[in-house]
Amino acid sequence: MGLITTKCLIIGSGPAGYTAGMYLSRAGIDATIISGPQPGGQLTDTHEIENYPGFPDSIGGYDLMELMKKQAEKFGAKNVLGQITEADFSKRPFHLKADNSDEYVADTVIIATGATAKYTGLESEKKYLGQGVSACAVCDGFFYRKKDVIVVGGGDTAVGDALYLSNICNKVYVAVRKPYLRATQILQDRMKAAKNIELLTETVVTEIYGNDGVEGVTVKFRKDTPEEKVRQIPVAGYFAAVGRKPQTDVFSSQIETDEAGYILTNGKDTKTNIEGVFVAGDCADPVYRQAVVAAGTGAKAALDVEKFLNS
Ligand SMILES: Cc1cc2nc3c(=O)[nH]c(=O)nc-3n(C[C@H](O)[C@H](O)[C@H](O)COP(=O)(O)OP(=O)(O)OC[C@H]3O[C@@H](n4cnc5c(N)ncnc54)[C@H](O)[C@@H]3O)c2cc1C
């Protein structure tokens, strides 16, 4: 395509990016959405979404994202393939380059590049992803109602996930490598009070097994315990809670982030530290990480861009 000039370049095609594109184009503002390595974003990894408003009978992740894309295109937003590899935010209009040699000149930018879940690296995590392996308790917990599950990790996310799951599942194991949890004390206290959570310290999951989806995990205890050092625990669900990585490396030398790489705003709107660059979705959200929230911030970013361009 070569050189593309646009009023607003939206980087990322998840719920945040498509929603921003839909709002901007509907307001008559020329918007270009660049897809990135995963057109449609994280939801395309999941079969069934039960908590996106408007779909009482649930909807497939891929189908939902195709509808969002269609709705953005209906009002004129352009979708292009490619991944931004360089960005120069030193002066407006901004200049950006993509991996396919396309170059962009944009009056404004919305960064909506999302975040990816980290896993422990087991081969069997990949094998059963979406078939019992998940990195999102709020998204997938309901599928394990009244069943036994295991959460892997020892921080606030792991304990928060365990508490969330304890209200839905029969029993929740929490496996942590260290002899202690890193989670804040208040969360640990709540976990201790929950009758159906069992903490397994100095424990590593070495294998996830099952014929048709997850049926259990093999764990290795690293300390001398009265129990066997290797044990199989039957569970229907395995939740990785070992952290997430916002996809912001390409911008982090110019855009302010926290130490984990999440883009910072002033908390009131979607402005970043660079005038004319806005942010939406999971790449600025270490807390909520839900599609409806990402879509909501996409709408906010579009409204902020509109105000900025008209001021
Ligand atoms: C397995 C799974 C199941 C989930 N289930 C649910 C659920 O049931 N309900 C729910 O509400 N939420 C669910 N979530 C969470 C939800 O997917 C996210 O909160 C949401 O997708 C975040 O939207 P986003 O637009 O911020 O980012 P993402 O969806 O992560 O999209 C980011 C986009 O940025 C693009 N990108 C990245 N880097 C670049 C670059 N350099 N240049 C250009 N583009 C780039 C990517 O290709 C992608 O298109 C689930 C997540 C996962 C992983």
C-alpha cells in the first residue's frame, strides 16, 4: 500500500480498536485500524463468550470480532493488515512504520495493542488451551461450575482468581513454587477463610493430562512432605495466573508506562503523556481485562480524539 495518511491511526484490532474505529468513522473522522499479529485480538482464541452484553445465547470469540469489524467498516473505518514496528511521536503528524513496509502519517494515534497472558511454558498448556487450560478465571470460570480446578501462581492475580473460582467451583487448588504466597495479606486471609481452597506450596505442575480435554495434573512437591513427592490431582480446569505482558515495547521509549509496561494515563481520560496519542483496552489495564471494558475504553479514546481534533 505504501504511504497511508489518516486522521487517526488505531493500532490494534481487538474490541478496543474496532470500537474506537466505529465511533470515529461514525463521527465522520477518517480512521485506519491496523490489525497487528492477531486480527480480532485475544477473543479469537476463545470459543464461547457468555458475558458480552447483547448475546444472551453466547457467541463465539471469532464471530463477535467479525461483527465488530463489520460494524466499524459499515461507517467507513479502514482495516489494514500489518504490525507497527516503529513509531515517531516527537512531532505531529506522527510517522509510523509497519513490518510490511507500509508507512503511516497520522494526526492522532490510539494505541490499542492489548496484552498477552503468560503461561508456565508446559507443552501440555498449549495442547489443552481452550480445552481446560485458561488464563482468565473471570472469562472461563463458569464453565467449571461445581468442578475441581487448579490455579497456578502465587501473586494477587492467582489468589484473586482462586477466590473468584471458589464461589463457582467445588474445590480450588492453588499451586505455588515458593514456600509462601506473594499476594497481599488481605487476599491471603480471605483465601485461608475459604473452605474449598487448598494451598499447595513448593509445588510445580509438571504435566496436564486428559483424553478429551483436561482431566488432571501431575504435581511435584519440592519439599519433604508426608505426602508422595509426585502426585496426580484430578481437575477439570487449569488456570495459569503467572502474569501478563502488555504489547507496548515498540512505544515504551516515548510513552510513559508503569514498570510492567502498561501505558499510563491521568486516570480521567485516555490521553497519554504525548499530546495526540491516546490509549485504550488491555494495554493500559492491569486490573479489569475484559472485552466489554476494552470496548468501553475504545469508545472513550475515540471521543477524546474527536474533541482533540475539533479543539
Ligand atoms: C482465552 C481468552 C478468553 C477470554 N474470554 C473472555 C470472555 O469470555 N469475556 C471477556 O470479556 N473477556 C475475555 N477475555 C479477555 C479479552 O479478550 C480482552 O480483555 C480483550 O480482548 C482486550 O481487548 P483489547 O482490544 O484491549 O486487546 P486485544 O484483544 O488483546 O487486541 C490487541 C490487538 O492489538 C494488535 N497488536 C499488538 N501489537 C501490535 C502492533 N505492534 N501493531 C499493530 N497491532 C498490534 C493485536 O494483533 C490485536 O489485534 C479472554 C481472553 C483470553 C486470552
